[in-house]
Amino acid sequence: MDITTFRTFLAAAATGSFAGAAQRVHASPSSVTERIKQLEFRLGTKLFVRDKRGCELTSAGRRFLVPARQAVRAWEFAQHEVALPDRFARSITFGGQYFLWDGFLIQWLAEVSDLLPDLAIRATAGAWTRLNRDLAEGALDIIVVHDPIFRRDIGAEPLFQDQLVMVTGGDPEHWRDHFVRIDWGRSLGVEIASRLDIVPQAGLVLDLGSRSTNWLIQTRMAGYMPLKSVENQIESGQLSRVADAPEFEFPAFVCWRRDLDAQLAAEVVLSLKSRFNSDIPN
């Protein structure tokens, strides 16, 4: 099966339009229609329902999303593998939450080539939702996140303990009028909402990682941030902790696919733990 056809299917599913898919894959609308028609013929099922508004996945189309993504990613990984110099005997795909790259993971990435010189790494940053999904689907081998999905086929170990604390760039006495929800994961989102018992007035949900820090400072709003990531701003007076707000445990985990070579997984996990123990991010 032509990988271009898989990419075209995924583009149509993402945009909800064959015309939108055509722009995304740089093809004509008629080519997109033909590719989808051939894919449906080979699979023996209808993938989309089309009308004047665009296209919508059928139940079969929704089931085909995961294998289509896996096929495209497998091809991209294969291209990456065959292009590696001979000195690399092993490789992994690695992902970390956005704000964890600031300082810690960037330093780890610079050092791991000396620790594991035969290891090639394809690294990416993302939100916890995408990283967990990509790990489960096999697009990533190892991730570092604060809200992992615990499954039998995925190993997980804690890296370090942190706390979510309420901080504000404005007056701590009036934080309730300026509270904005920052997305740090499903379970914590539910717990924070139940403990605070307030409705955010800003009409925003932020999933910006460390960029949320600057936003809170600039807009003088209040929200929950990992303590280790805002200690410098608190010390400088740019942010203030809200004394009467509840605080929440916020551990970070390294997670890996259990079908990854056990020795390789152990070496990478050890290198991450060594970096955290020597220089826990501020």
C-alpha cells in the first residue's frame, strides 16, 4: 500500500474535508478522491461519509486511524534508521513534556551521546496527551511525563517529586478573580477542580508548558505551576505564591514500551535518573 494514500486518509480525517486534505498533502481534490476510493476498495469498507459540508469518518474509518498512523510512523522510522551512520548500533524515539525540555532534558540530550555513543535518538516535545498516545501506539519508545498511562505493556518509574502550587503575577489576595486553568493532566484536573470549587473567569485552558509562566506574569493572572519550574520567578518577585490555595503532589515519570530491548531501556532510564539526581531542573 502506498504510504501517500495513508497520509491522504489521515489528512482527510484531520481536516474533515477532501479539499482540506488536498491542500495538506499537496495534491488535487480529484487525486484525493481517487486515493480514498482505492483505499476503501482494498479494505472492502467505507471509510468516510461525504456531504456538502465535508467528510466524516465511519466507524470503520475511526478504527482505521490507529493502524494508518502506525504505518506512516513505521515508514518514517525506517527512513530514519537506514540513514544512520554505521557507528550507531541502536536507536530510540524519545519524547518529553514541553516544559521538561527547558534545562533538564536539553542537558540530558547533550550528555547521553557521551554515555551511550552507539545510540541514535529521535527526540520530540509534546503535551502529555500526545506523548502517552504515541507511546501506546508504538510511535515513541520512551517518554518523560507527569501524567503517565499505566498499562501492562508499558513500564514506568518515578524520576523526581514536584508540587503544583498556585502562583500569580498579580495580587495574591485576589487570585480567585484571576484564576486560569492550566492543563497538567486528567486526574489532577479533576482533583484541582473539586478542591477549589470555583469557575475560572478567564474562559481559557492553557496547555503551554513553561510558556504559561510568562503568560501569568504578563497578564497578572493566577494558576497552578510546578514549583521547580517557577522557583526563580518567585525568588525574583515576578510571581507570588498564593498562601491559602491547596497544593498537589506532581511526580515525573519515565515510561517505556516493554517490547523495547530491556538492556537498552535500562541504560536510558539510568542516564535520565543520573541527570535528575545531579541537577533537578529549576
